[in-house]
Amino acid sequence: MPMTLVIANKAYSSWSLRPWILMRHFNIAFDEIVIPLGREESRAEILLHSPSGKCPALRDGGVSVWESLAIIEYLAERHPDCAIWPREKAARAQARSLAAEMHSGFVGLRAHLPMNMRRPVRRFELTPEAAADVARLEQAFAQARKEFGDGGTFLFGDFCAADAMFAPVVNRLHVYDVAVTPPTRAYMDAMMALPAWLAWSADAAAEEWIIEKYERA
Ligand SMILES: N[C@@H](CCC(=O)N[C@@H](CS)C(=O)NCC(=O)O)C(=O)O
């Protein structure tokens, strides 16, 4: 029986995008349940699948996992055949550090520039906190690419869990037309050309739900 991934709106749910793009990219079979946020019944519906009341959540038979990063670790254990984390120890350590940094940080960017897959590209002034986050992102991307990126176009060469964690950031940098260096732009373009990215974007474009608070920026 395939696993079930419970996610929120594809237009807005950055945390949902992370495990989804990873599973799709690695051809890991799953069914999905989309629970649109912002309705009276949203929380009760999510709680049926996720004890935290937040998406994403993964169900694998009797196993239940929530929190995006825990889901990614579960997938890596379940599919040792897929290079979900880089195979090489030093690369893997850095990839895990970056994934954890993304999971717990970049609050200025996340709060100021919500992910919005349908937003037309339009410049939006950054707060100092968001600008500092962008500077750190670019530094982190450049370091990973320099040390470990030789074999491909992603942070550690081939697409891996660290890239999945940064996928929503790529949307933010793109749609808010953030000024970035050419290597960061090349990384963004590689991400946005992935079949899994295009599939998520198409589904997001087809969604009818609009949540005003994510449309203000
Ligand atoms: N730390 C969680 C964050 C999950 C999260 O905040 N999900 C949002 C959607 S992007 C959510 O479910 N919000 C529902 C709510 O807060 O009521 C993770 O990494 O999975």
C-alpha cells in the first residue's frame, strides 16, 4: 500500500512542498490528501492526520510521522536505495546542517515573504531581517556548491533533501524578484526546471482557494 502524504494548499504551504518534491523527485509512490487552510474545519481535518495540527504529515501503514524534517529522515531510512542525503559523510553533514538551519531559521524571510506559487514576479522591498537572511542563504549555497556541488547543478551536485528544504525559498527569491548573484540564479533555475517542481506549480495554479494574508506582499 502506498504511503499517504497530507499537505496543505500547494499555492502557499511551504512546509508541505518540502517532502512532496522530494518524494516526487525520487519516484517514491504516495497518495496525497490536500487540506486547504483558513477554513473553519481546517484544523479539525488536519488533526485527523497530524497530532500537531500542522501539515505535512505522512502515514505509512501503522507509522505516522509529522514535521517536514522528520518525514524526510523517515523517507531516507525507508529508501536507502535513493540518495536522499548525499552519500559522502562530509557532504551529508553539511546537507543536514543546512536542512536544520532552514527548518529552524530564516524567520525574517519566511515572515516577510510568504511562499506563493501563483504570484506574478514583482519586486518587493526587503526588510533588513529578510535581506540578512538572503545574504546568509547565498553564502550557504555558494559554500555547498564550491565544496560539494561539482557533480551537478544542485547544492551537493544531485538534488537531495537539502535542496528540498530550500525549494520554497527558491519560490520566494523568484516571485519577489530578489536581487541575487548569477550562481544563485542558476541554482534557482535548476530547481524550477525539475519535473517535480513543474508538477507542484501546475497543481498550485489550478487551486481555487485564495488566502488573503498570503497575497499581501
Ligand atoms: N515545523 C513544521 C511546520 C508546519 C506548518 O507550519 N505547516 C503549516 C502549513 S505550511 C500548517 O499546517 N498550518 C496550519 C495551522 O497553523 O493551523 C514542519 O516542519 O512541518
